[in-house]
Amino acid sequence: MFGGLREKLQAARSRLGSSIQTVITSPAADAEKTGASNTSAPAPEKQSVPPVTPEITVKPTIVDKFKVLLIERELIVSEKDVSDALSELEMTLLESDVALPVTDAIIAHVKKSLVGKHRKIGESVDSLVVGALRDALLDVLGSGFDLQAYIRSHPRPVKILFTGVNGTGKTTTVAKIGSYLKKQGFSVVIGAGDTYRAGAIEQIGVHAERLGIKIIQHPEGGDPSAVLFDTVQYATSHKIDVVLADTAGRFHNKANLMSQLDKIKRVMKPDLVVYVDEAVAGNDAVTRAAEFDKTVGADAVVLTKADMDSRGGAAISIAHTIGKPLMFIGTGQSYDDIAPFEPAGVVGELLGDA
């Protein structure tokens, strides 16, 4: 997961570390440390020295351009010191499918962390730059969403309505989250609210049977609002902890389907509306999530197929763009292939700390 972006960021960090010794052992650094420019010092005796082999010139990397290492003194980092490296970092993020507004936010955060600050004696490039990147990424990723804590702190049943476009794995996600919650000790009932798609009721029914979860369903073509109303009534009378409501996939620009979703919300009165999309959709997923939030509203996001997304742009971008937390990441085909989204863990993985 996030292989492409992780590789680029970790390579930059590795090159930063190796560049530290280059700066420390450079002739300019030695002169800085020994005060070679002091003309009052006695001239050393002339000695015979062997010829010096010319050094091979190495093309500066993005890391070299981030050089802000303090040798033996404090230094104030200027914008010029990091401007080229920030430009290259910007391209790295955009090439990894990170949305432009999110890229701008990351660059601005890193720039603010570096420029005009006093860097203390002995502070390394690695700790300086990695710290700035970590803070910037955590800022755009947000805090995540702890579903277990939410359920424990709210009246039961907690009603969760799942929305999203066609073909993004929404029904399978409902089953995965049902399995996850059941393993955490919560009782769950699923409402088969996708009454239009051929085979949808059968699909969610198969999942529920395999997982040992009660499902409420009506005949195909029925009113999804009625199905989900009955699901909530069942959960209330049987003291069930969580209602998971599946719905038909729909696009935000289909007025009749969005109107139907408004009716479902009025009847069901969900505690949480969760938008589901594919991580591999990249910026398209970010755009669709923003449109769904404007039209229907969303409290959290689930991204499926993150195991197939080497770039990681949607996961990095979506929470910051729509201002709603990422709740779960789908990472495979089995019921266990879903994980709560933990920003600190993701940033640690990207920067090589995990």
C-alpha cells in the first residue's frame, strides 16, 4: 500500500542522511569549523604534499538541495536554501496523485517549518526535514475516525448509512465492517437497502450468512426506505448495537437517485453517513466525495482497493479536501482485509519509521 509514494519519500530521506557527512567533511565546512579565514594565525611551514586526485562531481539531488545542516553554529534557513527542493517535492506529490490543494498545503507547511527558523548546533538534515514532512502529512491526513469509540459513546443502535457510486465495493465493505465489529464484541444487523441492482440482495445475503449476521431484506424492487426502517425497528427491539445499511450505488448528478437517498435519510435517521469509493480512483474519488458531501452529506469515508493503489494520492488527499475523516482502508478480498485508518501509522510507513 502506498508503495510508489513511500519509495520516493524514503529514498529522499536516505539521500538526506548520506548528504550529512558530505557537508560535514567538505573543505568549506572544515574552514568554517577551524576558522581558516582568520589571517592573524601564523602561517604553517611549507611541506611537500602529494598531488590531489580531482574529485568526481556528482549532480545534486533533491536531498542535496534541502541542505540545512548546522556544522558548529546556529543557522537561519532562508527560502532560497530550500526553494528548489520544495519544487521537486511538489512534483513528487503531484505525480503520486495527491490533489493539488493538498500538495499546496503540504508544501506550505514544510516551508513554514523550515524557513526563517533557528537551527541549533548539531541538528541534522534528517531529523529536520523528516520532522517537517511528518507534521505536514499529519496535518492533511487529519485524526482518523475511531468507530469503536463512537459506538461506545452513543445510544444504541448506532445507525450507519453507506453511500457511494456503482462498483466501488460498497456492499463488500458493509460485510467487512460487520465482520470487524462482530469480532470487537458488538452485535450487528444489516439492512439490504440496495433493492434495484440485480443480485444485490442475494449478494449481501450470502455475506451475512457466512458471517452469522442477521439481515433484513424485502423483495427486489421494493422501497429501500421501508427496508431500512424495518432494520432499525428490528435493532431497537432486539437491543442490537449497530445497524449497517447498504444502499444502491449512485452518482451525485442523478437527481432521482439522490432524492431517494434524502428520503432514506429522513426515514432511517442515520447517526453516520459513510461515503465509500476506490483508492485507485485517485483524484476522481476525491472529487466525487466532495460532491457527495455537498449533496447528501458525509461524516466519514472508506476507501477500498488500497492494496492496488501504489500512488496513495486519494488516501492522502480525501480527508483534507472534504474535511471529513477517513474511517477504514480496504486492503484485499477477504473479510479481514479492512483496517481502521490510523494517520500516524500511515505517516510512519511513508517515512520509513513503521
